[in-house]
Amino acid sequence: MGHEISQNKFDIPSCCVRIAPPTPSGEPLVLPNLKLKVFIEAIRMVLEIVYDEKFVTFSYGGRAGMGRHTAIRYLKNTVTNPSWWFNVSFCPNRFDEFHVQKLYSFIRDKIKDDMLIDVIKKLFECQVVRVELGGCYLGRGFPQESGLCSSLINIYFDGFDREVQKMRLQMNRENRKVELTKLDSNNSNVFYKPVKLYAVRYLDEILVITSGSKMLARESKGRILDFLEGNLALKVDRVKTAIHSAVSEKITFLGMELQAVPPSVLHPPMSEKAIRARKKYLRQKEVKSLELRNARERNRKKLGLKILSHVFKKLKQSKNGFKFEFQIENEVREIFRTWADEVVKEFLGSMEERWNWHRLLSRGDFLSLKHVRDQLPQDLVDAYDEFQEQVDKHLSPVKARMALEEKERRVREEEEQKYSERTVDDLTKLCMKVSAPIELVRKAVRMAGFTNNMGRPRPVSLLFALEDADIVKWYAGVGRRWLDFFCCCHNFKMVKTVVSYHLRFSCILTLAHKHESTKLEAIKHYSKDLKVSDMNGNEEVYFPTERDVKMMGDKNLSDPKPVDGAISLSLIRLASDEPSHSCVAHFCDNIDTIMYRVRLLQNHLNMNPLDEASWVKGMGVIHESLNQKCLPLCADHIHDLYMGKITLQDIDCTSFVEVD
């Protein structure tokens, strides 16, 4: 293969497999075999080495460490005080000859290799590499998307990214930061809000944000659309590319909803209920510490009595005095010193104890009378005065009360300062709130059959033919993808509820209906954690437990695949007499395989994905040509496919088997 590539004799058309559509009006699907996939991956690695460091910082997708969650984190941490924003919406169109020639010229500016250009040209001619903008399949792991598409899109949009970068730098120069005078800096009513332009691009999804006036947003929009239509010859839907208010209107980007909100919305102050719960917790903690302290005192008394009893016993038995077998004086002294320090610290921390002892030690102060003091020795009078000074110094309730009041005053001032800062931030600052489109999630759950029209869990009859473990794995793959994808959202708890309640109980009901039992019997057998036994009888948990779901958050940001490929794909196990076939996963030679038939959601429901009224907006689909195809898969790779560890891009879909 390497020799053929070096001699430019690699036959690309012979490595392409054309899959006919199920309907005459459908579009065929051209897929590369494993040999051509390796070649395409090598080309992608070459382009990544050449271009990755040259891309701008706000270009995401198809790059290592620059995924969806990284883009969302940039929006949450960097964008402040947004005023207006808009999404660039492309009309659904595929790269034609003009766009491909333009792409060749962009590559030729950096890479002087005609052989590489010819290879990419052949890939486009054979339709094994296709770039379609305005669709819902890029970056989702669908088989119709080539691994080279992301790199080619980034290269094609690199000129656009640099133009936006120039606009940002120009705006920064025209709106330099104002140097506040000494009077302004001392005046808390003076605030500075710079005019800025932000942009984020994930493959063909473009979001532009301005922190200035609407006129500035219109000028930026006109300049950006003119560049896309003029320099890149792309069709932009100007009606959908509308400017929205960042404060009063939400905007959808990367499958999530964005909105500008005050900081108190993202980090709200503690409610009255939370404050009461916190005080209750602190009281319980104080009671527990008191119990531990009392237990420690009892143990110390017992230990001291044992030591004294032991010493007294030795002294009575010994005629020549008591002698230690080894020196423990330092250890004992250290123990008693620690005890004494704790006792003194506890005593000084108690206002009531200090008050009682001060009253006892200063009661009956007859030595303060002059005629009494004159009749006593001077040393005794001086010693008494020094003792009273120490009593007043360490036990005076007035000083202790003043110290306590000073501490309470500082705490109160800190709370007031925090409240004032929070109020000023709410009035002068806006932050980015990222939310999961919960209505679309519920619509997807209802469309896939997890819930009925009333929103209650129901069984999915299509999965009755699967093994119990495969049913749980399929539900677990869908749930984990949803949790991983929306973990950075502010309303992540609502997604947790969908997974922990709707998907979990839909899985339980599916298992119950398969075995013709009740829901309670299924819960008793599988438990709520959906434990299933393997071939050796060991119980395994695939579905995220309720505790795992509660502990999930946005601590581990990555570039997860959307749930589209998992929720719209069902692999039904077949009882077939076909001879054994090798596993179709890449570089797997295992012949101990099971035949699975591909069932696609849009074909099963007989829905048109382009109809936004019936289909979930923004949810992509696998190409219809793969419906009803049969794939032999080994146990390990069917597990990985169900759990979302691999996608159909990691499978040689050209090696399907025809089974009646």
C-alpha cells in the first residue's frame, strides 16, 4: 500500500463501496473500506500537523483538546456583558466543484504537493468524502461523515477565522481601555464596559457576540455575511441569521441554549431554607463534637486513674522506691501538657465559665480598702494586686464580651460587603448561562418511545428481541451520552432526572414486559441499579446508579458525541444459520461473532428528519441506506458500541452481510 501511494498508483475507486438507498428517490451512500480509511486517516494526520498550530484560538472541532465543552468553557469564562448575538445559519448545500477548487487553492498555499491535492480530488470525485453545510451530521460519529471532513472544513474556514480576528483586533484598537483618574478610581459609581467582539466556530456552527450597540452588531453581521457569501461562495440563510438580544432571548449553539444573566442567577445566595439547614447542621456538628470531647474526658480520667493506681501499687510493693524500667517522663509530660492546653483553650472559649470564675475570684475584695491595706505587709499587697490584674486580664467578662462583639461585627461587615458587591455585580455585569434544551430532550425521549404522551415511562417493544444485558447496555449508552454531553449545563439536574427516572424505569418496564412479569418483580430481580449477570454469574452494573448520577458534574470536560447516534440506532440480534464471519470492527479478527440487524429510528417511526414539527430540531440521523443491514460483531465490540465507546465510524460498514 505504501509503495502504491508513493507511486501515485493507489486505486481509490476500487476501495469505495456504494450502498443503494431503500427507496428509488433516496440518495446512495458511498463508504470507504478499511484500507481506504487508513489512507484517509494518514492524510488527516498530515493536515493536522501542518495546520493545527496555524488555526485561530476560537476554531473548535476536529482538533485535539478543542471540542464542544472547551468552546462552552470559553464562553462561560471569557464572555462578559454580551449585548447582542447571532448564529450564522447556512442553507443546506454540499460542496460543489467550485468549492472544492477553492479548497484546493487554500491547501496549495501551505502545502506544495500536487500528489496530495490529486488524492483529495479523487476522494471528492468518488463521493467518499463529502462536505455538506447546514446539516446535522458533522462531528456526531455517523458513518456518512468521513474522518477528513473536519480538517477540510477548518482549512476552508481558516480565511474567515482570520478575517474575524482582524475585526476583533480593530475593535480593540478603536476602543482602547480608558485610564480612570484618581477621582474616578475612588468613586465606586464609575464603571467601565469595553466594547468587544467575540466569535466561536465549531465546524460549520458560528456564533458571534458583541458587547456594544445593536448598530455595531449589524455592521459586524453584514461584514461577516459578505465575506462568507463573497469570498467563500457559501449560501447563508439571512432570515434565520437574525440578531437577538443576549439578555431577553435565548440562542441555540452546539445543541445547548445560551443566555446572558446576572451573576446571582448562576451563583444564587443561600435561601432561608438553606440557611436553616446549615444552622441545623452546625448545631448537630457542635453536639457531636461535645459528645466526642466528653468521651475523651472520660477516657482521660480512666487513664489517669489507672496510671495513679499502678504507681501507688508499685510504691507499696517496692521497698527501695519505685523505679521505671525505661524512661517515660518526657512522654508523660507531653501528654499532660497537651491535656492542659486543651483544657485551658476550652475554658477561655466559654464566656459562662470565665464569668463564674471572675465572680468567685473577685468576690469579697476587702483588700482594696485603704485601712486594711495599710495594716498588711507590702509584699502581700503587691502579690494581691498582681493576682487581680491577671484575673482581670484573662477572666474579665467585659473584655471577653467586647472581643466577641468585635468578632460578630467583623462577620456582619463581611456579609454586608459581600451583599453590596453581589448587588453591584448584578446591576453592572452579565455572565453566560448555558442550559440544556430540556423541552427538546423530553421530545426526544417521547419520540424514542421511552415515555408516553403523559410523560410517564413505558417499555420499548423493539428491544424485546435483545438479551437482558444488551437491553441494559443500550439504555446505559443513551443515558451516559446525555449525561456526558450536558454535564456543563446550569440545569443539569433536569437531565439527571430524565436519565435517572424516565430511562431507568423504561428499561425496567422493557425487561418486565419481555419476561411477562410485573414492574415490582423486575425491580426485585434486577434492582433499581439494573444489575445483570454475565456468563460466569458475576453481577455487573452498566446503567449509572442513582448515586453516580447525583455525583456527576462539569469537572471532567471533554468532547462527547451527541446522543443522536445512540438513540436513533438499534441493533437487533438475529438467530441465523449463516456461517461465522469476522467482526466488522476495525482491526478485529475475532470470528466468534453474532449477527445484528441495524434498525434506524426514522425508518421505524416512518418520519422525515427534515420535518421539524415531528422530528427533534437539531437531531441528526444515520443515513437510511444502512437500515436493515446486518453486521457481525464480537461480544467486546457490541458492548463498546452499545455503551458509546465506539461509533459506526469505527466499524467497517462496507462488510455487511445480506441475510433474509
